[in-house]
Amino acid sequence: MGDTTRLSRSGRTPDGGTLTRRIDVPVSEELESEVIALATINGISKAEWVRNLLERVVHGELFMLRRLSRSGRTGQSDESGSNPR
């Protein structure tokens, strides 16, 4: 193997610190295959792809809830003061 170091992980350090907690979610074989395909296309593991998706969804939801709660205190529905619906 020579002087080449081979790491078992991607080498990217997660923003949330050490990853020690697990969420086990049963899925269909079809969904698992599709997740594996997307992870492969992105050059990352299945677990990393799912973790990235969860982080985007959860952090996005929390961001929007916090934004809505702040706008509720100021009486505005968004930053421009209008709510086009």
C-alpha cells in the first residue's frame, strides 16, 4: 500500500460535532436503492446523504419557525411588511 493513507470517512468534519447519535428509519427497498443512487452520484455515503437531507429540512424548518415567531412579535408577516397571498 505504500505511504498512502486511506481514510474510511469522507474527511469532512460535521458542523454539529461528533456524530454519536443514530436514527434508525425503516424504508422500502425502492427508497433505499434511490438513496444509494443519489449518494453515489454525490460521491458520499448513504448515511452522509441522509444526514445532509435531514439537516437541510430540520434547520430550514427551525429557521422559518424562528423567523415567523419574530415577525409575529413585530406585527409584520415578513421583512417587507406585506404578505402577498
